[in-house]
Amino acid sequence: MLVQSFLEQSALKRPDKTALVCGGEKYTYAEVNAMADRAAAALTSGGLAKGDRAVVFLDNSIEAVVSIFAILKSGGVFLMVNPTMKAEKLSYILSDSGASAFIGAASRAGVIKEAIKGSKQLKSVFIVGETIKSDAIGRPFFSFDEIVKGSVTKPLPCASIDADLATIIYTSGSTGRPKGVMMAHYNMTAAAASITEYLENTADDIILNALPMSFDYGLYQVLMSFKTGATVILERSFMYPFRIIETMLSENVTGFPIVPTMSAILTQMEEIKHRSFPSLRYVTNTAAALPVSHINKLREFFPSASLYSMYGLTECKRVSYLPPEELDKRPSSVGKSMPNTEAYVVGTDGERVGPGVVGELVVRGTNVMRGYWGMPEETAKKLRPGGYPGELVLYTGDLFKTDDEGYLYFIGREDDIIKSRGEKVSPREIENVIASIDGIIDTAVIGVPDPILGEAVKAFVVKKENSPLTEKEVMAFCSRHLEDHMVPKLVEFTCALPTTDT
């Protein structure tokens, strides 16, 4: 099965069913599929061939959803990137992936122009939104809006098979350079099948997604909804939580995915407990474990909903889930392996360890990535021989233990990646930016516990003796050069960084 078949099969079975609610507009499966067909024809005409990469630089929107399926229908590989990404990092991803097509918003024309100016391999650019002059991005482009509103185009034949790449998800790496996680069609369809199985998703579900689609947790809400023929309500962010709550009530939402940042905000909204959510069937959490106090509050606010604590990582999408009926018995557990996946803990010798022993989590299953794009050495560190001839399993780099019944408990990470706002943050990448500020001698970035963000980014900075640089100036510089979730919340000046003998 190919990922685009999620949309195509639902459009065939339920053409008039509402597939997507976004920006106050509702779109049926037939409408979304027709728009994706037209966009796919335009991408192909623009030079996108089978296996070519195409970058989608958009906020959560109908255009973003259509772009994904259009790229897949063309036989291409889609790359969803954070819409707050700055030009330097965007340029790196374009170059590293060798992208031949780009879809971006007119509102980000300045960033786009800077990012694509050196991209010689880029064959076509599509712009969404208001009319702008061609020199606004430095090269000719197509209007995405005009394409999707054009005349009906017959579906294009797609030569892809499920072993072909469907997406590359760029995630922060410990080297400071983003790593491209390669996911084939079979990886994504397997993950979607397993998750929708334990969540018991059906065409009757209405899922509210306020997570960015550049975050795989947000992306899969759309994919899984389309797989089951459900309806997804796509919000741009969780910036206005009261509006989200009103939407949940007015649209009879049945599924609500969150991250700890969102739960921290929700648990402070005491007004919720005076509302009734009879349609809400489940709430899911991943990215980082929820504090037990948050779990208790959410269950108080949404008494009729099942709460799923889950664990996953981009390299395999999802690993485990805790059945809601186990929540009272083991609230700090992230459960057991999801369907069609096996997860186990090994020691430093690679052998499986018993209950209560801390070791590295290893994952095997068809949801495990194909590897890192253009990084064979990094791939070899993560994908190693398994228990069967020719099998490769994923060494996660995360420390876990199990209890006597085999339930998993997250202990910590072997590397120094920070998870803030549900997103992975590379300290090295932030350090590189801070170190480029005039007057800075040295810097170190760490994650510190934060009740709202999960982990807050904190920068320790050593500046020159007479430098007038302030904490606010460091944050402002980072804000100009980094995505929002990577900007330090805390900056502390220090005379020197602690060092070891080496």
C-alpha cells in the first residue's frame, strides 16, 4: 500500500464525507483528492520525477495537506519543514536533500529568496497566498492557488512501490546539523495501521490537530484520519487554547492529540471542568512523559475520554502505548510495544536485560526507518544487526527499564538532545549561533525542567570582560537566527564553563 492511497481510497468510498476542516472551510475527500491530482500534474510538468524530493514550507493548511498528497501522487518524496525555519537552515536542507521542487508561502518570501538563491538543482517553485512579484523570491514561480482551483485533471499513474521513499523528516542531530530520517511507504503505512488499531479509529472519528505538520506527531494525525475516512480539524497552533476548547465542543471532537506543553496549559484552565465533552473518546500524549499531576487533571477535565500515554521517536514513528486501563496501576509507564512492533532493553553488551535493569531501548518492526539521508556512518550507529539473518534493528539511544510484567519506563537519553515544546532541539546548533555573536568567548546549552515546555532551553554564556552584551540581546539574536522553539528561555552569564581534565 502507498501512503497516497489513504486519500484515494477514502475519496472512492466516501467522496462527499468531510475530510478536512481548516480556516473555517470544510473540504470533502473528493475535493481534496481532485486538488491533489491537479497539483500533482503541475509538479510533474515542473520537472518532479519519481524519487525526487520536494520541500513543503507551509503552516498547517489545506495547501499543506494537498501538497503532501500531490508530491506522493507524482512519485516524489515530501519534506515537511518547520514554517518558522530561518533561511540558513532551510538552504542547508534544500542542498542536502537535493530537492527539485519547493512549495512555500508568499508571507515568507524574504526567507525563501535567501534560502533558494544558491539551489541550482531546484527546478520549480510554487507560492501559496497573496500575489507577489517574481523578484520577491529571485526566480520565476507558479501560483499554487491557481493550480489547485484549475480544471479537473485525471489522476496520474504512479510507478512507486511501497519500498520507495515517501518522506524525509529532518530532525536535529547531536552534530548540530539536521539529519534526514528516511521513511518508505511501507514504514508509514505500517505505523499508521498499528496506531489506528490500538486507538480503534473509525470513519466516525473527528480528530482535532493543533500540532504542526512538520512534527511527525502532527503529520500522522492527517494521515491516520485519511486512512480511516475520518475527519481532521486542522488548527495552526495551540496559541488560543480557549478557542480550541470551543471548537472541540462545537465540532463534537472524538480524538485530541497533545504534548506536555499543551497539557500544562490545559491543566491551568479550571473553567474546563465546568464543561462537558460527551463526544471526546480519547486524548493521546507523546514527545515526553506527562507528569502524574497532569494525568490526574486531564482525567478530571475529560472524564469520558481514554488517556493514552505513548512513546516514540522520529526514526520509527511510534514504539509503545499504555492501555488506558493500566493508567492507575502504572501512571509513569509508557506501556508496551504497539501492534506489529517489538521493543526490548539491552545492556552494553547488546544482550537483553531483565526487569528493573536500565539499558538502551531497541526496536524492531516495519515502522523502523530506512536510515539517515546521505549519512551511512550515522545510520550504522542506529541500525544494527538483529536476531535474524539480514535483519536490522533500531538502537534508540534512549535509556529504559521494564517492570516484572514487561511494561516500559523511560529513564533518560544517552545523547544531549533537548525536547522542548514537543520538538527535538540540538544544543550544538544553538551554541553555534550564540558563538557567532560578537563579544562571546564560550557557550554551553542544556535543557532544564520546565512545567510548561517539558524542558526549557538554557544557555550559559561566557563573554568578553568589557562586553556590554545583555541576556535580552542574546535571546533577540537567537530569535533572528533560530526557529521559535530553539530560542533560549534562559540565558546566564558566567565567568567560565566547567571543564574536565580532557
